[in-house]
Amino acid sequence: MTTAIIQFPGSNRDRDMIAAVTSISGQAPSLVWHTETALPSCDLIILPGGFSYGDYLRAGAIAARSPIMDAVRNTAARGTPVLGVCNGFQILTESGLLPGSLMRNATLNFVCKSVKLSVANASTLFSSHYNQDQVIPCPVAHHDGNYFADGETLARLEGDCRVVFRYADGTNPNGSINDIAGVLNESGNVLGMMPHPENLIEDAHGGDEGRALFTSIYASLADKAA
Amino acid sequence: MGGMTEFVLPPKTFSTAFMGPNKGMIFNARIVVTLKNGVLDPQGKAIEGSLDALGFDGISSVRQGKVFEVELDASSKAAAEKQCTAMSEKLLANGVIEDFAVEIG
């Protein structure tokens, strides 16, 4: 299974993502610079974390308008899974691939710690290796992770079970509405999440609960290919 | 005792339109982006708290926004306004959480 990781000026979790993808899929990902206009042939696209363009204007706003994003949008429309983590999630909302917006944390503080995540929908291609309502630890590190969507959008997201991860046990670190930590697009092939599963894939990280997210994706891709 | 140094503000530049090199006129636009009503603004709240601590009475709300000053070349004021509206919709404002207003000088 081949993975493309998009790199923007200011991406800084791309190396963590490369390590996670290489370890879990057994294949090194292709790295794609944001000025490219085409993607290599790939089964999965990942937008990693960081601070693209120094979060100028709004987090993810400028990266979302970079040349490669048209290719990401077109490939996503054909059903290829897209995962955006942290700044990647911000870029996906700014590019219109996911609804809502990520605002400044309600506390105004940058948060860097472990939170609890509840798997609110374990029937997605990104979460099938978790159990429904399973609670896992996961690190977060962000300043703009306060998810907001208007009432109508929120009702649709909740009604269609498109909230995949929720902050659990009172650990919402940013004021996100409905404790939302990760949401899916309507077709179910684009997931954005603020926490960093790629930073929880081996014992040296303090746990490997993030692996199941990646194994879910690669298993789903293998099923589809079979 | 030198007395007070007079601080002179630069003149406002966006009242004059003059001929530009390409389409006709250079306009100075001001685009103000604000959070929509109902969207929580923790930064505005923090500023409000700080103003209160400084002893400013009677403030019932502070909302933080952004101002963009854009110099652009357009064939008319209406064309400049149309351009600024398009750039606000495409980039300067996020329609999920923000409103914008365009002023052309």
C-alpha cells in the first residue's frame, strides 16, 4: 500500500508520520512538496502536523490554497482516503474538504499533553481496529484546536455519526464543541483529527494505541484491493 | 525641558485614487474581518478582562478582528470592490466563523 505525505513550509510532524507509516505499512511513503500540482500514484494521502506558513492569517489557511491541494481534492473525490492530523486537520477544514473550523483554544494557551479519546464511531475505514466507545490516550500539541461548526452542520455531523473521536473523561483541551477531536467528510474517506496517533505507535512513545488507526486504514485498503 | 514632542499621524492614504499602470486606477481598500455573532471569541474576552483591570468602566463586550489594507489596480471603484469581495471570500475571511466588510477609498 502506497502513501503520499504532503509537506508544506512549516510542517514539523512529517518525520513522525514517515516513521509511523514506514513502520506500520512496511513501505516508505512518497513525500510531496506543496508546490507540486500532481500526486504520485498512492492509496492514502496524509497531511501531517506542524505550523504551515507560521499559522499566518489563520492556521492552515495559506497551505489550503497551495498548488498541491487541487490534486488532493480531486483524488479525495475519487475515494482515496485522506488523513489530516493537527495542522493537517486545519488545512482540510480551510480547503473545504471537511466542514467546520478550528479556532484558537478557549484557554488561549498552547496545549501539549496527553488526553483521553473516545472512539465515537468504530465503523469507519480509519477506526475499525478500535472498539466502539473504546477510550485511548493520545497526545495533543496545538494552539488552534477548538473545533466549531454552526448548529445545522453540527446536527448533520452528529446525525450521520461523522464524529469519529471525542475528547473523553473531561480532557477536552481546547473548548471544542461537543468535545469533537476528529471528524469525517460526508463520503467517509477524509478524516481530520487534532490528536497525534503517529506519536503513539511504540512502547518508547509510552504506548501504541495510535497504531490501530493506521492498521485500520491499511486493512481497509487491502480489503478493497483483494 | 524640551516640552512635548508632537506626534504626527501619517495622512490617511486611502482617499486618493490615481492612475495605475495596468487597468486604470489604483485604489486603497480596507477589508475588515470580524467573528460572526454567536462565535465565541476568547481573545476578545481576555482583552475585555484586561481593559476592565485597567479601570475602563462600562465596557459590555470586546470582539477582536483583523484589518487588511490592500492597494490594487482596477478599472473602476465597483471593479475594485468586486475584487476585494472575491479575495475576502476566497482567502481573507473564513465564512464558517467570520464576516467581512469592504471599504474602497
